[in-house]
Amino acid sequence: MEERTVKGTVFDIRRFSTHDGGGIRTTVFLKGCPLSCVWCHNPEGISRLVRPLYFPNKCIGCQICCSLSENRGIYMTEKGIRLDVTKTEDWDRIIEECPSGAILWDSTRMTVEEVVEEILKDAPFYKYGGGVTLSGGEPLLQPEFVLSILKEMKKRNIHTAIETALYVPTETLEAVLPWLDIIYADFKIFDPEVHKKSIGVTNERIKKHIRLLLESENRDHVIIRTPMIPGLTTEEDNIAGISRFISEVYKEVSYEILNYNPLGEAKYHLVDKTYCFKVNPKPYSRHDMERFAEIARSNGVNHIILES
């Protein structure tokens, strides 16, 4: 029971996902990430702090929130309502009193037991090849919470997967490996300095952990992933460098090339951040994706997964 009462911070539980592992899956998004990718698809999951968010498309203009604000945490401008989450406010009351749900907490503190209860609502679908995927943010920033969830899943013979950028302590990674059926590991930029410029850290630790995974007995359950971000990860030298590195460690490595996802841009204003593109690019065509795959093939990768 003690493990089931461990608490973590969850910013979304997405049902009926088909892109985070085989079959129909339940994806649990955990808050907090040690990286600062300039194109992050889930900017609301970067900070570890729980904060209120304002959704202007839901607002009915009643200004109840402004009347409840005592320290200008919420104020009116010519462009509408603005939040200053650095101010001390009775945010619980403000959120409760908002009649349209325009102000909400960005995440929830949940126990393992509560998360398991939510996951098990989808259990009938798992018999057709689905399961549970832990994502983020970086789920392994909450190692005790993650490990407890994974153990509960394996008690019930539920398939488990994780999406990780691997910038975590080695002992954390090693602790969860026995409880995972699939590991999706990001390898975004090969050059350490370019990696630091766009992601905030160098990639030595990430390379070390990719090597650890691809030399382990779990290597056939590891999928290395690179998102195609225009002008940042799509250069031939980058795809070639990543492909040579992973195929030299393990010749039969699986490598997934992810298409650019433009949907993240719409969330940046919610968390007071600026997106890396002034004009949001479109996803790549199938022809473009095949071209990226050919670069990977010519640099040693035999097993390529294209996500369009």
C-alpha cells in the first residue's frame, strides 16, 4: 500500500492513443523536464511547478476572476485578461469560481493508486495489443512515482512503454528497465554544441544512455527517435551522425523518424513562452520523410519507422 500512495504530478491522461506504442494505449503525461528544446511540443510539461493557466477561448468576459484577485495575479488589459502566476492569490477559489472553466490548474498531484484507477478504466482495450505509455515532460524526473506505476501495471500483465529523453541519472534508467516492454528514447541532435544551443544541455549523457540501452538485453525493445524540426534536426549531417552512432552500437537498431508536429505552437502563450518559429512550418510530405529515411539507411540503419 505504501507504494500506491506515492504522489506525482500529472498534466494529462490521454486515452485511445495509437502513436505511443502498439495497439490502443493510455498515455500518462508527467510534469517536469530537464531539457529546454526550443520547439517543445508540450511546453506546459517543462516546469515542475503546478500553475494556473488561462484559456481565452473559454472566457465569457464576466471578470469574476479579476474581482477575486487581491494581488494583481489577474488583471485586465486592452488585449484581455492576463495572469501573473508569480503573485500570491487564492488560486483554488478563483478556479472554482470561474463559471466557464477558463482558468484551470495545468496539472494535478495524484497518487499511484489514483493513476492506476484511471488507467484501468481502459483495461478492456489492452487485450487487443494496447497498454500504458508514460510520457512527459520527462517521466523519469519522477522516478519513484514511475517505478510504482510500472510495478502495478506488471501485476496486471499490462504492456508498458516509456518516452524518455534519457537526461536522467543512470541508476534511475537502470531501475525502470526490468518493468518496461518498450523504450522510446529521443536522440534529437548529434553535435554536442548544437545540442546545447537548441536543447540547453550537451548530449554526452544521452549518448551514454543510448549506448547502455543498445548494449543491454533490452536492446530489441528500444526505439530511438528523432523529431524532424525544420532547420534544427533535419540537416543531413545530423541524421547521418545519429544513424552512424546508433547502428555502430547495435546493427539491428530500430530508428523512428518523427514528422514535424505543428500543434505545439498554439500552447506557448498559455505558459508565457515564445515559440522558436515566427511562422509555424507545415509537416513534411511523404516524399520528404522518405528522403530523411534514405539518409539513415545509407548511414547504417536497417530498421526504420516513419511516422507521418
